[in-house]
Amino acid sequence: MANYNLRINGKMTQVDVDSDTPMLWVLRDHIKLVGTKFGCGIAQCGACTIHLDGEAVRSCSVPVSAVGAKAITTIEGLSENGDHPLQKAWIEHDVPQCGYCQAGQIMNAASLLDKNPNPSDEDIARGMNGNICRCGTYTRIKKAIKTAAAEMS
């Protein structure tokens, strides 16, 4: 076990965990931030997507020892009141059905819009590839991303 000082959602937090502990479990089990979901455990579904210095990453495959001084942002840290343009657009377009993948979808979309504030349909398809929605709400996800992009510009 080792102590790690992590900057999560703008706050410094110390955890004492094994160096190979995936960030997913650090967040959920040790910090009690449960918005980040476990989906597949092999970085294929995107349910566990968080940001490391603004880059979307699969937290199930990132060991705590690899984080270093990078800033971690979870769905809880995207906005204080759930009023990020993507979160509002998700509601406007009634995106969630079961809702399980939505935190990962939103975090991936936020990273996409940070890099490309006016994405085309192709950009969205390419940028969101790998975030699986078992309910199949991809059309609504695309509409919500477009709505958020328009509001953010």
C-alpha cells in the first residue's frame, strides 16, 4: 500500500491503496464518488470514463500510480449543480433510458467538445466510438451533443 495525493474535481485527496488499483475503484470505493460506473472492466464500454487533465480515459484501466499530478474530473466534478450544457442537453433530448452508461457518455462528449467545439456528425461518431449504450440511444446522444455545442459556442 502507498499514499497517493490526487487532485479530484479540484480538491486534493489522499488515498492509501495498492499502486495497481484502478482509478475506478479508488473513486468508487475509497473516495465514494459513485457516478463513475463499472461496465466491462476491460476499457471497452466507456461507462467508467473520467478526465485526466481534460483527456477522456477509461478509469478501469488506469492504475492510481499512473495518475501522478494530473487533474482528475469525474461526472460529479463536471459542474457543481448538474447544469453543464451537456447535462442540460441530455435531459432536453431525453437521452437516458437505463442511464447506466450516461456518465461515461457525457464525460467523453465533454472531452470531445473541448477539442472540437463544433463537431460534425462524423466527428461525433468518431469521438464517441467505443462508448457503448446498450439501450441504443445514439441518435439522442448525437442530438444532445449538437445542442450542447451550440449552447457552448
